[in-house]
Amino acid sequence: MGKPTGFLEYERKDGPVTAPKERIKNFKEFHGQLPEEEQRLQGARCMECGVPFCQAGTMIAGMASGCPLHNLVPEVNDLVWHGNWEQAYVRLSKTHCFPEFTSRVCPALCEAACTCGLHAKPVSTKENERAVIEYAYANGLVKGEEPKVRTGKKVAVIGSGPAGLSAAWNLNKRGHSVTVYERHDRVGGLLRYGIPNMKLDKSIIDRRIEVMKAAGIKFICNADVGKDISGKELEKEYDRVILCGGASHPRDIHVPGRDAKGIWFAVDFLGTVTKQLLDTNFEKVPYELAKGKNVLVIGGGDTGNDCVGTSIRLGAASVTQLEMMPKAPECRAASNPWPEWPKVLKTDYGQEEAIDVFGHDPRVYQTTVTEFKKKKDGTVCSAVLVSLEPKKDEKTGRLSMVPIEGTQKEIPVDLVLIAAGFLGSEGYVAESFGVKLNARTNVETVNGSYRTGKEKIFTAGDMHRGQSLVVWAIAEGREAAKEVDKSLMGYTYE
């Protein structure tokens, strides 16, 4: 497990990052990698802690602690330290099929649970993982090999996001013939059109898809299941179907003036930007969407941050980001001990860029919108904001954020991006297959499994668990694939 005294001898060192004012000039990835020898020293920092919470993937106080994939983190870090990159890739691949995605977009649940994090900076497991997978690609270790034996069973996967790709990869390895259906023009789902290019370069997705195609997986794009093709048709053609359409129903803001032009759901906006960049091979940037505009982002999560960074790259005149909840503390509170997920202030890349460009943090806490105002042509021109305060309901004991009377103020707004999360899956897909949705509008499953009320239909990812992380989606795809495989073959595997 690394070098026993490594965490005492070496400081954490992350890869180089392009300065904010330089990186906003384009949509390229801006996180670099350390030289090989320096990366090995980062592997050496992984101590013999005895109980590696980093790979636990368990729930503590309602939050995930450690990797949901149960990656063999200390073992991989040890192999990195010894420079045995090929074996590090082999070991990582035992639990993880897409390290190139999580090493770029995962919030690193493993690092939050790292024992080193108790008194110092945690091991840079995320960057170690990226170094391993990039070495593997560069040295021809990532191969798309068809299974030696095919079972004769056919499986359809609906949705090509991380859950769908994970399920497809694992089922194909078992010898089943897998076809993935995607409603958009390109494969990737949320990875493609929900995450900006500077965070996850789309060539990274394309590289993996080519490997999957070489392994025998088929992809059908521009196929909106439930509209272009019915669930009944797919049930008839395939032995099993896995619904991996994601939590694609965005949460809306119901206030006067919501019908004004210039108000977008965040993922629609991000997807439009990415599509134009890809369609023109990055030669045409859609500056017209935000250039010279006062942008209001509603939502303080990762998607809201992505909207901030994207708007700045498109030349926004100003960016304001609203967050309903109070500002998080800079250090762990006594009520939030390790190894719980640290509920502390996080300043992400978009906010860093806004601070550099505009001179201040774009976030406004404990604030929401009460009204949008529009011009005569119907375009949004301003937003009325109100401050919020936490208040406990005496009957239920629940704490909620309520408006403070007399705190309304109006700000100029030309573009609004709603990044308030998702309510669950879109109903038409479930309806086409005749499966039920639960109270959260996720697909209902039997006894906590991945099987729906219909024998041939399964589900995984956000469509199953609700809005979550890419790493959880990959883990769900893998587990659903196991369950589907057992239902087809009558036995399971580890």
C-alpha cells in the first residue's frame, strides 16, 4: 500500500492547471498531468492505514463515503508507486470500466474518505487513476476484443450515458449481444451533452466508444425509444432490456414571467453549446448565446458551475449564481467528522474564473427568484430576487428556506440558466414499456433490485436511483448487468 512513510515524506502535488484568464479563451481541457516520476511519489503517499475507507463505498449520515465501485485503491496506488503501470491498469480494470471519465469529472469520494485527510491533504487517487488509464491507452493496453463465445442472448440498453455504457460493456464481456439505443445524434448521454468539453473532452468519449465497437457492441443513434420505436417492439426483439435513460426531467422555476424568451434549462444550454462546437469541429463558437449579456444561473451545484464557466467562455458581461442554501463553512464542522463527505465550501473552476474575470465570487447565497420581467418583445430583461432564511416547521420539525419580507431587489438579466436539479425520468419511456414510476418518478423496481415489475425489463443509473454522480451510474450499470446476466443464464459471477 504505497510507502509506509510516504505520507510523511512527500507533500500532495496536483498536476498543472492553466490559469483562469488563459483557459477561458477556449473549450479545451485545462488540467494537466504530472511527470511520471512525480506521479509515482503521489502513489507513495498512500499509507498502510489498515482500514481503507477510500474503497468502502458505503453510506454514512446519508452521504456516500468512499468509492461506490469499490476500486482497490491502495493496491492501485502501490503499483503506481512502484512504476508497474500495466499491472495498475489490470488491477483498476477489475472494478472499473471507465477510469478516463471519473478521473476527470468525479468529485473523488475516495479522496474525501482518505485516512491521510484526517490531518493532512488526502492522497491524489483521482490523478493517479488518470495517469494509469492514460498510460494504458498510450501503450495499447485498452483493447476492444470480442468475447470468444457468444451466448445467443440479445440485450437492448436504452440510453448511452455512463450507466448504459457500463451495463453494455459488462454484458458484452459475458458474451451477450448488446445494442445501445441513444436518442441524440452522438453516443454519450450526459457525458456528451451535459458536461462541458473543458471538463471532459469529447474525444475521450469517442476513444472509448471505438473500443466498445471493436468489442462487438452496437450503437444506434437518433433513436428516441418510446417515440421513434416502441417498447413493445424492443421487448419482442430482445431477451432483456435495460432502461438507462437518466434523470432527464429538469426541475423548473414556477414564478411570474417564466415564459420569457432567454430562459433555458441548464442541460439544454450546455448541450446546445457542445453540439455546435462538435458540428463545426470547434471552429464556430456560439458566442451569440451569451456575449455581452448579464447571465443569471439558478443553482449552486456542479451543473450551475458548468454554466458559469461556459457563459464566461462565451463572453458574458456578468454572471450571477444563486444558491438557496447558506454558505458552507471552510472547514469541517464538529457535526461532520471524517470519513463523512465533507460539507465544506468548494470553489470550482467556473467560480475561480468568475473571480479572476469579474473580481468577485459569482455566488449569492440564501437567495432565490420571485419574478422575471420582460421587454415588449417577450425577452427577459430583469429578475426580482429575495433573500431567504432557514425556518423550522413547528409541526413537522423540518427546516426550510423561507423569504425574508422586504428584501426584494431587481437585477438586470439577459440570459437565465436554470440548474436546479432533476425531478426524475421522463415518463414516456417507462410508459412505452409498461413499467411503473415511483413517487420520485424513478422507475420502480422489485425488492431493491434492478428488475422492474416486468420480467424482461431492468433499469439502472439515474433513472433508477435519481439524480446522482457519474461514478454511481457506472456502479449501477455494472450491478444491473450482473443481475441481467443471472436472469439469462441462471447463474452469476464475481
